Amino acid sequence: MKMPSIILKDEMLSCFDEAIKKEWIITNGLGGYASSTVLGINTRKYHGLLVAAFHPPGGRRVCLAKLDEEISIGNNTYPLAANEFQNGIFPQGYKFLKEFSISPFPKYVYSVQNVNVEKTVFMPFEKNAVIAIYKIQNQSGFNIKIRIFPLVNWRHFHSVTDRRSISWMFAEKEDNKVGVSLGVPESILIMKVTGGHYHPNGRWIEKIYYREEAERGESCIDDCYQLGFFEMDAKAGENEDFALITVADEKEINARKILSEMPDTACDLEILHEREMKRRENLLAQFYQTHTTVPLNDWLSWIILATDMFIVKNLSGMQKSIIAGYHWFETWGRDTFISLPGLMLATGRFEDARQVFLTFKKHCQQGLIPNFIPDDSGQPTYNAADATLWFINAVLQYLKNTGDFNFVREQLWAMLRTVVENHVKGKNFSRMDNDGLLRHGSQLTWMDAVVDGHPVTPRGGMAVEVQALWYNALKTMELLARKFNEKTEAEKYLQMAEKARKSFDEKFWNSEKNYLFDTVNEQVKDDSLRPNQIIAVALDFAMLEKSKNEKIVDIVHNELSTPYGLRTLARNDPKYVGTYAGDRRSRDKAYHNGTVWPWLQGPFITAFLKTKGYADYRRQYALKNFVLPLFTEQIFKVGLGTLSEMFDGEPPHTSKGCIAQAWSIAEPLRAYVEDIIQIRPKFEKKVLHGLM
């Protein structure tokens, strides 16, 4: 299976202001990653060649910030490295960069005085390790020396380092290897070179400046320790290959074990590189072989490959989780179950889906799954009215794709019944009222930004998508109860659903404006035009008649739609903020008040075709206007080969937030496969019509 490629030549790389914005990221299946810019200049505190997840998928620490290289040719030394400080960039080795490519691993090609240096970076799967393979072509007429200067750190990836707070202890210094241990937390990093020697001339590189963090109003000055250097020779007219291996762990015995599993020669490391390539080729092959009517496209291959980076192994090694986004997001319940159908079901990763369900089942308390499992403490946070309802919807999507009622009955049915019972009895902050709808607090939906302790978009009472998800959940429970021959339960869920449906139509339909209120409570009905109502149309079990659904689609299309997703608020609203910029306070005010979110493109495409019909011209329209701009343009702009968290509401809709976001990939992909290509879930009709 051919790998997609993104190649940037020197003419593109020489446009500094554009090139510095292009970033790459590769992951290791544990929550760890390697990431930088195409110029090799770290612009974020989150950048690093080895950001290891010591408690998968959490406990992420920047261990190896980067590798800086220089070449000695004759009497001259040429730096290939580049680091930014507040007074400028020094050195400026990016000027020798002739090509950058990613396919799917990043490769830098430098050219200096008839010497070409090629560096490829990859991560072994499910290892806290990174490998840089170097290929040297020396046509200079001189014997040359290549030196690699590792910049190491040891900090949580949300923080920066002040050298005065760090103490280093060298565990070992050998001819081709160096180990460094630290006390807080106790941990170790080991580096080993093939075909070279280590020279222990360490020093601090202070006050490295991260421009992206400065723009976001975050801490942006960092100190890194330059761990001496590794030196290799290349004779005149000859080619040389060598590699640098870096591993990290909290325990020395584990780090040494990881290192012992790595090959000893550059040639064998190439074989390991090919194995990692093959794993990704197999992901593509599986998708295209099971979706034979999907056209093979490079852009689609990038999207399929991107799905893999968010699927990570838990600390136990027995179950999987979904990382919400890179660089800084962790495991979020809401994001997980919005993303699961696109990441796992549309790509045929059903066993991974089962493991994710079990991961969150383990954390279910009082009828709620956690909305957040933080990196630092690992203690779940229960602060979402919708996350558990998205869980139930993901169960329905799983059944539509697999027909696997046995798994649901044996592993999830008791939990699902408890979820509904607790909502009915009001044992958590989402409680069913006398009208059959759910009441909840003001900061419990996906629009949850807070400034000065107050929700920016207070949606307390009854939020429109929460009611839609609640009805969808009740109908799913009815379906399951009938399948499991629990007729009394099925009738109970049916009656609850009908009561909710009738109340929803009465209370949420805005007959004056022909769309749904965003929230309803005792004091006010909020008629802010937001995209949340599109979910009420897109779900399998929708509450409104077709004519009302179509009116919702039309106004959302006309007022909120952009090429990259839906705005979170209409432009004519006084609360609208069209640009997401500035410090955290300013950004949070814009977060859900105009910013464009690509994940909403998924339910919008589903709702659009559901109401307009699936004629060829309708699907072509949706492809051209709602999918291709996102998938064929944005994968080349910021996070290469992936999609950002969000975009400015105002043109040119500059990408913002995380450079790689799970639901930005997942939901548009699901809608592309199911609704545009019309590869419907295999068991959809039988499941929804109770025929299984």
C-alpha cells in the first residue's frame, strides 16, 4: 500500500514566516509523541523529539527536546541547528535545509558544501523511545565530522524549566552511550549512537523562546541541557549511515530493557523503521480492502493514518483509550465517544472499540462516565451532562457496525440500565424532570469554557443537544430491552421517550425563527443561533418531523456553515467573536462564541443528506463543500497530515488550538464514509428495525 507524502522543497522552506507555522507529529501508541516544526525550530513548550508517557496515556514529560547538528568540513564548521531566543534565531542552520518531507515519518535533508545530511525520525510502537537515522553523502573532497548535540529536559509537558530547579546525575558515560538520571520524579534517560562516540561536554542552553506559547499568553521561556555531543566521521567521497537511539523511563531497569530491544546497527534500525512503516501500510490496506468503493486518495490516506495517533494503550496494557488531541489534551469522555465511531468503527477497529467501552465502564459512578481523566493525578472528573449520553450513542453505533449484541448484553447492559435509573432518580447533576427532559447545570455541555469562575456560554437548564441525546439514549435502551426480551423495561423506555419527544417539540421549537432554542430554563428561552441543534437532526432517533429538521439544516447551512466546519455562534449575534487569539482569558471568550469547529461538520453532513436526500448531486455537493476543503487543504497547513482543533470564525479561517484533534478527524471521516460514499454500517437496518 503506497504511503502518502508531503514534500516541502527549499523554495517553500525559505519562506520563513510560512514554514515556521508548519508542524509535524508522530506518536507511539502510549500517548507519547515526537513533534517539531519543518524547520527544526521548537515553537511550543509541547514540542520535543521524545515526549514520553510514563503512565500511559498520561504522565507525559518532555525528555529529549531536540537534536542539534553541525558539520566540520576542512577548517569550517557549519551548524544545521536552529533555536529561537527573544532576540532572534541562533544559529540559523535551517538555511541549509533543502527539503523536508513526511511519509508518514519526518525527514530533514540538509546540503552544505557538497555534503548531504538526511535525518529521519521515528518512534517504535508502544515504546517510550525515539530513533533518528542519519544518512551522510560526502562529496566534498574532505574527511568530515558530524556532531549531534542532544538538548534534554525533564518536565511535565505543560510546564517549562528553570535550570536552577534541576539537578542532573550521569548514570553512565561510555564510548557510544550516555545515561542521565533525575531525582524528581525519579527517572532515567539513556542515549546510544551506532558508529560514533560520545563526548561529555555538557552545558545549559538558557532562555529558549517558544513563539506559539508567547502568542497564547502561556509560559514561553525554557532552559534545556545540552548533553555533550555524539561525533561521527565520514571519509571523503563516501557515504555513511548511523543512528541515535533515545529511551526514557521512571525505572532504570525498564529503560535498559527498552534499549536492549533496540537493534545495534544502523542497518538493523532501518529494518525496524520498515516494520513501523509496514504497520501503517497495514492500517491503510485494511481500510481500503473493507471499503472497496472508496477511491484511494492521498488525502484520505492521511486521514486514515491520523486516526491511529489518538488510539492509545492504558497503563494496564489490557485496554485502550482515546487521546482527545495533541499536543496538550488528555483523555476526555465526551471527545472519546463522539470520536469513537469515526476512529474505530469506520476503520474496522472493533476490538479497540470494545476496550474503550470497558475502560470507561470501569470508571462509571452514579450513572456517569468521567468527562476527564487528567494526566497528573489520573483521578476521573465527573462534570458533563452529555458525555454518558454520547457513550450510549457510541454503543448504538457499535451495534450498527458489528451486530454484536452479546458484548453489549454481557458487558454493558447492567451499566446502561444504571445510567438511566440514576438520571431518572436525579442521583447526579443531570435529572429527569416531570416533562421527561433532563435538567442540568450551566457548565456541563461541550461549550464549557470559564472566565473568572463563570461560564462563558452558560447553558444551564436544558441544552438542546442534551435533550436530543437523552431521547436517542432512551430509544436505544428500548431497542436493547426488546432484543434482550425484557418487555416491561422496553415499554418503560418507550413511554419515557415519547414523553420527552412531546415535551421537546413543545418547548424547544422556535416558531418565530423556525429553528430550535439553544437552551430552555424557567427564566428564559435562549434563541442564540448555535450549531448544537444540528445534533437533534443527525442522531438516529430524532424527535422532530422532517419539515422542521430541514428548516434547521437550512438555517445552520446559511448562517453557520464554513468550508471547515460550523461556527459556534451566528455572526450577527452581539456575543460573536470572530478571532480566537490572545491570552487564555481572551481565547476562552471566543472558544464557543464564533470559533469554527470541524467536528461539527460530521453531524451537519449527516443531517444535510438525511433531510435533502442522498441523490448523487446532493452527495457531490456535500463532498465538494463540506469535506474536500477540510481534508485536502488543511492537512498541508499546520499539523501536516492531520486536522486542527478549530478555526477562526472570520475568513481566512486560520487554524487554532491543537494541531491534531481526534473528533476533527473522526466525525468528518465517519460522515464521508457513511453518508457521502454511502457505505452504511453493515447491520444498521436490522439493528434499528429490531430484525436481529
